[in-house]
Amino acid sequence: MKTIAEGMNIGEAAEKAGVTPKMVRHYESLGLLPKVHRTESGYRVYGQPEVHTLRFIKRSRDLGFSIPEISELVKLWQDRRRPSSSVKKVAAAHLAELDRKLEEMQSMRKTLSHLVHCCQGDHRPECPILEDLGREAPVHGGAKKATASSALARRAA
């Protein structure tokens, strides 16, 4: 097997980074991974720096960062003179978004748990779950539509 110093094809680089060759091409097309050297026959040749960048991207994706956030993080990572405050700003914004989504999911879970508890689950056709899902959701100003389920969750809180 070839060493990283000798260069790798896309499959080998993808395997070492824990991603698929398709994702390597995708990241390259998005500019997250710089265009790599190609052989005379057109095959991409990857080295340790590209594998390291692919691992960085994969880890960022595993933490739920968006492609634009990853693009910014890659640029910051490659700029050894960047202030850590710039990195923290990106991570803190992502953390706030995760907290918002978690809160939203906890509210959905609480509502659904309440609805499941209220449903008798017997032979009768009455079902509070379906009744709730069939209610018209009120519209509040210019904000997103609030669902009957989220309104129920707020009442239950």
C-alpha cells in the first residue's frame, strides 16, 4: 500500500478521512477542499494536507455545522493568525441554534407525550391525537404559524 507521502487516489483519501469519494468531490466543488493536483490522465492525487482537511470537515459536519459555517471554519483554521474570538463567534452561534432546536424538539416531545397519554388507544374512533393534528393552526402576526400542538405544549408548561 502506498504511503500518504506518495499520494493517494480519491478512494484512498476518502477512506483515510472517513468520508465517501462522492463527498470528497462535493467538498471540492464547494471550495471547502482546494482543487488538488491531477495526473496526466486526469486522476486526482491527494496528500496528507487534503486528508487532514477532509477530517476537519467531517468532524465539523458531525457536530452539525452547516456548509457555510464549515467554509468559514476552514478559512479560520487555515489562517494561523486568526483571533480565536472569530472561531468562538461561529461556534457560539451554532450552539445557540442547537439550543433553539433542542428547545423546539423538547416542546414537540412534551406535546406528543401529552396527546399519546390522552388517547385511549381502544376500539373507539375518538382520538385526541388526530383531533389535534386536524385543528387549524392560528397565525400570529408576521411570525411563523404556531401549531395547535405547540400551543398545547405551552399550555401544559
